[in-house]
Amino acid sequence: MTELSQLEKDILCLLSFNQPIFINELAQLLDVPVYLIQESIDKLMAVTDIILSSKKDYFQLNAPYFPIKKTNLEKALNPIGFEEIYTFDSLHSTNQFLKENKKLTTPVLCHSDMQTAGRGRQGRKWFSPFATNLYFSIKYPMPSPISKCAGLSLMLGYCLVKAIENLLGTKKILLKWPNDLIYNKKKLAGILIETSENFIIMGIGINVNCLSQNNPIITKPWTSLREIYEKPISREQLLIKIVQEIHENTKIFFKNGFSVFHEKWLDKDAFHNQPISVLRGDELIEGLAKGITKNGNLLVLNALGELLEIESGELS
Ligand code: BTN
């Protein structure tokens, strides 16, 4: 885990005005010697991918930097029950942190500006560059029986779209079964649910301010809120809104199950009546997407006219 010093954070804030700044100017503005600025910049360049030096001794950010303050999260989320909130500059994985720390008071939120071992579904990695996007996890006690969790990731996807669109405006952000947010067929966010003893951990990654052309290492098409809304997005308010939305709906979900969210999910179904392939284990199922059941299973109409119900798999 790498934590940033106050000086390093101040430098990032100054650089976020989106104009290259000369190193001497940074030293003057922050009232510290140039060599200390240079040292901090060297460290920032090593742990983040956010700084570019355009000309010699000039620095700028390649993405806007909107810091997330723990005190602001606490102010908004303590009153609804998040007594413990963890924020990091860098962490292996927010899901892993909540898995390892078993004695936390739930519900608990963990956010990190960067993940060095961010995890995606199916053992994939989750690209987690510094402070450009949102990476966070929430832990709740597991409801009993565990079958009450059926459709949880679908409910979460719905919460994400609702919170994003309420805050930033309605766009055609849609849901891809079982748990992706997509826009114009490109991935915007992903959800990874894991369990640990008697707890359930909901991990969420949202592409906020990264630009797809800057990150060629991801092969599947993806987009970000900055690209969708055509402006840089402040992450703090968005994180708060999402956690509030998730908390409110999780209570409803654990009490009533997914059926309450069924119609709402169908309204945002990205693939309704479209030809799809689903990989279930080694089996490839092809057909037309016909929505989902009240338990959250995918419905596929195959070439034989059979309506198949699929509990888990990868859709493409
Ligand atoms: C997916 O593959 O679509 C799921 C991606 C989930 C990524 C998030 S980022 C925060 C949390 N911590 C992790 O290591 N993964 C999840």
C-alpha cells in the first residue's frame, strides 16, 4: 500500500487545473524548495500514471484529479449506518481488504484511489489507474438463507445506473446480464460479488475520467462517464450517491428479494430480443435474449424454439 503525503496531494491538486506548471512555480505556490517538489513528482510518477511532463520541468496531469475526502464521505454516510469508512491512496484490492479484515462493523465501505491487484470476474484483472475512476467495495452481513442473494448483482447494476443518471443526467446507460453497465455496446462499469464467512462483499469499478484511447491494454470495447457526458466528472459526490442508493435498495432487496427490481431491470436491458451467445461452463448457448426471470436468471430462446433459463454464464 502506498499512501501519498500532503505535499504530493497538494501537487496533484495544483496540476489538476489542466495547464502545465513549471516546477519553480509549484515550489513557490506551495512554499517548499524545488528539490522537495522534484522528489514528490518522482514518487508520483512512479506510483501513478497521472503525471506527464510535457517540456522539461513542466508538469501536467493526463486526467483530471478530483480528490475524495474521507471526512466528506463520513459526513454523508455515517448517518445512514456506515460507521466505518476506509479510504486509501493505493491498495491491492478493495474487495480483498474487506475479505481480510473480518472484524469490521458492517455495513462498511472501502474506497481506494488506485488498486495494484484489482480483480474482475472470471479471474480477470481490473484496470485501476490512480484517481481517475472509482474502485470501492461494501460489506454486509450475509442474509439467511443465502438464496436471498439471488439477483443481487442485477439489483446493484440497477442502483448504479439510477445513481449515475440522477446525478449526471439521463443517458442510455443499460445493463448487461449478469452485472455490467454498458453504453453504446461499450463497458462502463463492473461488479464483483464475493463472500467471506458470513459476509457478502460487493465490489464496484466504474470508469469515470479515463479516456479509452489512452489505455490500449484493455482489448474489449469500453467507455467512461467522461466520454459519455463529455466533461470531467467529480468522483466524490458520485460515490456518495451510489452508496446511498445501494444501501437503500439493499435493505429492500434483502427483505423482498429481486422480484421488486425485476421490471426496473427489464427497462434497462441492453440485449432484449437481440441475438446473443452465452458461455455456460464449456457450453455455448446461442439464441435470442428474452429478458430475465423474477429470480434474475437469463432467458434465451434457442433455434429449436425452447426457452432456456440460465443461472450463470458470460454473455456476448
Ligand atoms: C468485472 O469483471 O466486471 C468486475 C469488476 C469489479 C472491479 C471492482 S473495483 C473495486 C473492487 N475491488 C476489486 O478488486 N474488484 C472490484
